[in-house]
Amino acid sequence: MARHVIFIGFFLLTLVTFVGALDDQNQKNEDHSPVASPSASPQGPDPVLVGAGDVASCDDLAGAEATAKLIDKIPGTVFVAGDLAYPDGSAEQFAKCYDPTWGRFKDRTRPAPGNHEYHSGAANAYSRYFGAAAGDPNKGYYSYELGAWHIVVLNSECKEVGGCDAASSQGQWLRKDLVEHAGKCTLAYWHKPLFSSGGKHGDDVEVKPFWQILYAAHADVVLGGHDHDYERMTLQDPDGKADSRGIREFVVGSGGKNSHRRFGPPKPNTESRNADTFGVLKLTLHARSYDWEFVPEAGKTFTDSGSGVCH
């Protein structure tokens, strides 16, 4: 009888120990289970691309400083659409004129070269100043991703890089790059615009092959500079015909170069333009659309804003 009591007692003790251990293990599993992220966790803001072309003139930095103060207050990636340091894009002019103004955004800038960069050799000072951010120094064209968008930077100094036509190395690279990123919202920028009502330069037909390749790939936006003004055009094809499946072009040569110029007659597709205000273009890039805003220098009132959708 005593042996039976001892056995039952031992059995009960073992059962209690087992149940306790199981509870402890369950508690440990509960304490250290991975916590799933909330399905409604807040996402970061859509990326911003902001900038202009035709920036720092060493004989008068007031305009470049005025636009730099605007970018001070705008987070995001900075584009520069050529002619960054006047008059010759030399190492000294980058150091003394561009660097004290727009140079303070160097770590978030993706530049494109302009004709003035090539006044000093093969844009060597420009390439050394920006390093890898400017792409291959022998080419000056490259691409990158910004949120859901594919961004293409081209070199409109065609003679310096073996041409801009479809058969050139740059043209072939552009077509291949767009095929590899098909289906994405696409924005491209370079210095000399295909369409411009600027009285000094106007249209530059040498870059029409860029437009033809981009149009065929359903690109959305093109930015340029060269004429020292701001101009926005409606969607159009490479021949300048209004087209709902076309590309919207902005000329943003308003970065600070101290020579506002008169316009010629407006282009058929011009929707907005201004030639007496320094300023920057701010683009907010959504997943399948974009917003634009021309931000003027302090004391000026001209603005331009709107939205568009990707193709």
C-alpha cells in the first residue's frame, strides 16, 4: 500500500513539473515572438528633384546665392542642367564661385554638363569636382533611380562625346538603358533644349534624336537650361506637335547666371514663361504622377505649378 502511495505521489509530482515547464516555454515563446510591422505604418514622403541650370557667374554671385537659399529649404536630390561655373568651368571658378553657393549641396547633386564646362578642356574640372556623381568623365551621361522613377542624364555637347544621334555611342546607350527600365516613369535632363523660345539660343535640333528615343520609350518629362529663363511647354512629340502621349519640357536656365535675356515669340506649345526671375524647379515624384512648382527668389512673385501623370 505504501509503495502505491509513493508511486502516485511521484506521478503527480512529475505531471506538475511537466505542466509547469510547458507553461514556462509557452511564456518564453510569447515573450520572444517576432512582432509584425503594422500594416498601416507611415511611409516616407515621395522623393523630390529640385534644381536649375546656368548657375554661378564669377562676376556676380547674387543670383546663385539667391537660388542656393531656396534649395537650403528644400530637401531632396539636386539636379543641375549644365553651365555651373561661368565663364569657363575651370577648377578655380568651381572652387570660388560654384562651391560657395550650390556647392553646399554637392553631396546630393546629380549634374549634367553644359557648353561652358567644355571651355576648360574636356570638362575636366567639372568631372574632378563631382567625381563619380557625374558618371564616366569620358561620357558625361548616366542614369539613376529616384523612388519609382528612372532618371536619365545626357550630354548635349554632342561633338565632345561622339555625337547625339541614334547611331552614336550615347544614342545606343540611351536606347538600351530605356529598354532595361521599361514601364517606369522616366525623366531626363541635359543642357541644351530641343524647344525654347529664348531669344539668345532657341531650339537646338542636334538633340532631337534624344527626344525621338525618349518619346518611343514613353518618357514623361525633359528638363534643360541654356537660355537664361524659365519656360514650360505642354505635352508634345519630337516634331513639336501637341500630343497627349508626348513629353513635357521645362527650360530652367534660371539658376543664377546674371544675364536675364529677352524672349523671342512663344513656341506653339508654350504654357508658361518668365525671363526676369531667378528660381528653381521643384518636382515631387509620385509612383505614377508628378507635381511641379517653380520656386522664385526672395522678393519675386512669379510662380508656376501643376501636376501630370506618367504614361
